[in-house]
Amino acid sequence: MKTRSQSCFALALGALLMAGNTMASVVAVAPSAFGGTPILNFNGLPDGIEVNGLAVAGVLFTYSLGNGQVIIDEGPGITNNIAPPNIVSVGNNTGILVVTLPALANLFGYGYAILNTVPVLNATTINLFNGVTPVGSLSYNGVPDFFFTGGFAGIFSTLPFDRAQLTFNSAAAPAFALDNIRIANVPVPEPSAMFLIATGMGVLLWRRRRTHVPRRSLQV
């Protein structure tokens, strides 16, 4: 049985595909959109390892401001989307954390936290690329996630990508942390197939609505 999040993802995917495929479209997704995809965390790595140039399970991490700014550490502790150890900024957090994937994907996501305790607009932003070609971007609002502001930033693209650039709202918080990265490449139905599915769903909903419309008694 599909969960509500999976159903919403399916409907959003259908809407994006029917809108056309000449340009990439992106939509935010929940962790449930990734199904049983393995989660990339940093368990087993000791604190203090430099993240700039770090490769884990074929995924390469680089930081635009170089060494000494982002390391593996205990971070903010356990939140809804983060558990130690994780990637933590210990220096300048205004840089870009680049995640280079080992293969093309169309789903990407991560748990994150920033050093704040109130809701924050545009707490983190994902910019996707296929080589040097921009694919799409989304920003995510952070909410109190246990003690620290954060959440899950997940994105689906109608075109594949092999690189994600992550930034964090440095004006609202002096540090960030991220963990539990998810990467997937799910089959994308042809727009024509999605159109037929959507048409069928529309007919069923129309018939159901007609069936449940109460009859009004005639007045003489």
C-alpha cells in the first residue's frame, strides 16, 4: 500500500511530466520517495576527518573554501534527520559543499541542521548540474528539528544530474550539519503514459463525484 507521501510524489511526478520534457523540472520530495535506497552516512569515520576531498561509497565531497572549514564531527547530536557522526562546518560556512555522484541520478536528498532554534526561510538550497549544465534548484525552509532548525531536503528532477551544490543560510546561522544522504535513479514513465494514467484517474474521480452527488427533491 502506498503511503500518503508516495502518492503525493507520484501525482507531482505525473504533473511535471505532463507539463513537458523540453526543460528539466524539479520538485521537493520526502524520504519515502527513495523507497529502499541505501542511506549514505558517515558511521565508522573518526571525528576530525577533512571533508574537502573526502570520498565515501563513490561519492566525492568538496568545499569551495578549501580545507579546515568542514569536517566529520558529532555535530548537533541526534535530530529527526541527523545522527552522529556527520558533516559539520567548523569554520567559514558561507562556501558551497559540492557532492559529485558516481553515476547519473534523478533523486537526491539529505538531512540537515543549522545552528538556530527557530523557523528559517531558505535554510538550505540545492543546485543540480549535469556536467557543467545547470539542471534545476530548490530551497528548503528549516523548522525546529528537536533543538536545532533543520529537516530533510529532497529533490526530484525530470532530467538526470551527476552533481549537487549545497549551500546553507549563513545569514541565519553560523554553522551547518548534514547526514543520511540518499541518491537514486528511478524509472521515469513516458509523458504519454502518464497522460493516459492521469486521464483515467480523472474519469474515475468524475464518476465517483457524480455517484455521491445527492439528489434534490423536486418542488412543485
